[in-house]
Amino acid sequence: MQMRKGSDVITGDQVNLNAQGQFADKNAGQNKVVTASSSLVGLDAGNYELTTTGQVTANISKKQITGVLTAQDKVYDGTTSAIVNGSLNASDVITGDQVSVGTTGQFVDKNAGQNKVVTASSSLVGLDAGNYELTTTGQVTANISKKQITGSITAQDKVYDGTTSAIVNGSLNGLITGDQVNLNAQGQFADKNAGSNKNVNVSGNLTGTDAGNYDLLANTSAQANISKKQITGSITAQDKVYDGTTSAIVNGSLNGLITGDQVKLNAQGQFADKNAGSNKNVNVSGNLSGTDAGNYSLQANSQTQASISKKQITGVLTAQDKVYDGTTSAIVNGSLNGLITGDQVNLNAQGQFTDKNAGSNKTVNVSGNLSGTDAANYSLQANSQTQANIAKAKAQVIGNSLTTTYNGQQQQVNGFTAQGLVNGERAEVLTNVTATGASAISTGNYQNQVSGHDQNYDLTFTAGMLKIEAPLVDPKPPIGPEKPSQPNLSIWQDLLGNPYQRAIHFAPQANKPKQSDNIEIEIIGDGINMDGIHTLTGNF
């Protein structure tokens, strides 16, 4: 805003234009309205009247900020999913603005490898994201390490045949569903002689389309029997997942049968109890059947061992919304899926908000554990995080007030108090609340306005008041020779001590002559309580 001094100001006059302005809001945009004000200053300013025309506008351009994207290394999981993190240059973001980086990413393929390219994308999020423009540089890479899997290589019992050859079987644990990987296993007995639980040197390697994504950890030795030429039965039980029963699937094998003989081994078995555990006793029995069964005497084991692995169940942990209470405490509920009917299992859930502040969809770190008679038979898989809301607590901000008596000096009141703050918090936490304060010399009521906002409180505001009252008036009575009658002053005593029910108090003076039968009293001010008006009569 400029003043055309050459044409409008008389030569030699000292007049300047003092101008101020504020944008309507802080956000970036084009042709934004600026609220401008101006005044004339200088020795001769009082001789001029300023006229300004037109609306003032200007632009606020977006602030350039830089960000860095990184991807986390991971263990091979059969997918191209990638966890991408983004960070902003802290010096680029204006203090107090809510801006963060939202990221997504995918590896170029699923396979294990070093410095693999990750296709990443990013965007700004947050209340103030629209005021910034993000620039990221550099290629994002990360590693996919091989997944370690276990191989179990076992050797079959055999009847002595004069060689060290062994038939070995291999199984894999930990493969990603759908991957094509095989375990090739080989083995040899330590020697050719008959014996029980003989050492078998075993080895294995992985083959298949996806073999390169795995590291194999397998046993290098196993045990098996070379039995004498006789008929023996070996009854084994299969491992199983806990199902709430003692039922067992058992297998039986016969060794020593003469080629062509028709003999079968029928096997049955029951676990000693239903509970999960390793190397649990299984009571087994067997009998022979078939055309040639009567020609053999069976010697078979009556017990074997097998494992009942824990049944994996899923737990869902959720947190309840709450009103801001100044703590991170959270009430967490949990539910279980996959329990065997009748089992007594409870899910004990705990949780904490990541911070105490009010907000929507806030992260809650949760955990849970199982309890109950049958809890040891289950393995819990549950979420470690959930979301819940912390609503703002309600609080009232009240401007400070002062009632005083006019003294001809500048009097003032400032500040505010707050009611409804939680957890011992005081008004000092309301950093975004301000009070205008009130200052005056003359009698009257002047408001101390309060306003603002807070992250954790839903605020209501009540203005304070500076009330400057007129002092009590003690008017001079009329002068007269006669002694005036005395009014009953006792009815005024309660009023004199109450600042909100003051009345005019006067007393006659006997040494002054009477000037009039009538007295006119003008009461100036506001806030006068007119309840219970009293009238004094007499000669004054």
C-alpha cells in the first residue's frame, strides 16, 4: 500500500503511511486475500485523511521439502511385498506442521538376492501436507535373504542283507506353500553287521524351481535296525496335532517274511493322555492275519512314542475407544478362533496406546497369553497392534475477573483458569489458548476474552470481566438551621458491605442551613441490583 506523496502531500509536510497485513490463513494458494490496515503517522498526519481502495491479494507457494525412501531387508517369503520407510528432512518442515511420508513398495521379483531393486512410491500426508511439495532421490534397494528350512532324514529298518545300503526318507518343514522344492536324501549304514539303532550317515540337498531361495538345515546321522532273519513287527505312531482325544494313527511293519507268504500285521494304539507334548507314550498292540499268519510268531513293541504338537489358534485383540485421560492405558478385549469344543482356555489381553494424546485410529500395542486348564495344548497367534480412538476430554476455560473501585489509575486483569483438566494437568498445558486481558481507567465492565484450541481437550470458553465501580457517594445535605430528622440507616448496613448491592449513603449535617425540600439523586452505572429498594424519608 503506497501513498502518492508527490501529488497528495503538501511539500514540506511530514506524513508517512504505516501499513500492516495478515493473510486470511497460513495455507498455500493463489490470489489469497490479505486483510490490510493502514494509518498516517508523522508531525503533520493530523492534517490529512487517508483513503484506500481495492482488495489486497498475494500468493503463498508450496514449500519444497526433501525426503529419503528406504526399504527393509526381509527373509524370503514367496512374495514381492516390501516394507518401505520414508523420512523428511526435519529442517524443511515448519515447526508445528503435521506432515509425514506415506510409502508403498514392491520388490521386482520374489527371489532371494542382494541389493534387489524395490519399486517405491511416496506421498505427503497430514493436516499440512497440501502446503508442501515432496522431492525424493535415489534408487531404493534391499536384500531378500534365503529362508532357512529344516529337513528330517530318517533311515528305514532292514533285515540283514550283507550290505551297508540304507533306504532313507526325507521331509521338509518351513516351505512356502506352492514353492517347488524337493529334498534328495542319501544314506549308508556305518557297517554291514546286524544290530539295533545303528548309525546311518545321511545327507541331503535341495532341488526344484525354488530351491535357490532356501537354506537347508538337516541331520547328518539317523538310526535304524538291521534285524536277524526272523519275523518281527515294528509298530510306530504318527505325530499329530492336538485334537482333544487320545486317538493315535499307528503303523506296523513286518520283517523276515519269506517271499510269497501272505501275512499282515494289524496295529492299534492310544496316546497315554490327550495333552500336547513331545515323545509321548503311545500304547500299541498288534496281531497277525492272513492265510499264512499261523506260521509266524510275532514279537512286536507294546509302546512307542510320538508327539502331539500344539494346535495353533488365532486370537483377535481389539482396543476400546476412550476419552483422553492423560495416560496411555488401554482396555483390550480378545477373542479366540479354533478352540476344541469343551476345552477351558482363556485369552488374557493387555495393551497400551503408543502415546497419551487424543486422536483417531491411534496405534495400540497389544499382547495376549493363554490361561486355563487346557491352555498348554494351544499355540497362540495374535495381532501385536490394533487401533482405537482417544476422544478429546471436555474442559472449560474461564477468563480471570476482577471487581475493583475507580481510582483514576489504569487497572487491568489478565490470564485464565481451566476446569475439567485430567490426571493432574494444569492450565499451563493449554499452550494454544490465549486471553485478551482487559485494561481501563473509567468505571464500567470490560471483557477479558479467552479463545484457542487444544489437541487433547474440547474447550468451551467463558470471558472474564474487569469491573470498575464508582466509589460510594457521600453527597452534601442542604444547609439549614433546622435539625433534620434522622432516617433509619439500619436497613442499609447489609448493602454497604455487598459490592453488588450498593446504595447511595448520606447523612444530614445539622450545622448547615436547609436549601431545599427535595433531593434529586442520579445513579450512573450498570449491574445495580434493584431488588429490595428502600426509601428514606425525612428532612435533609
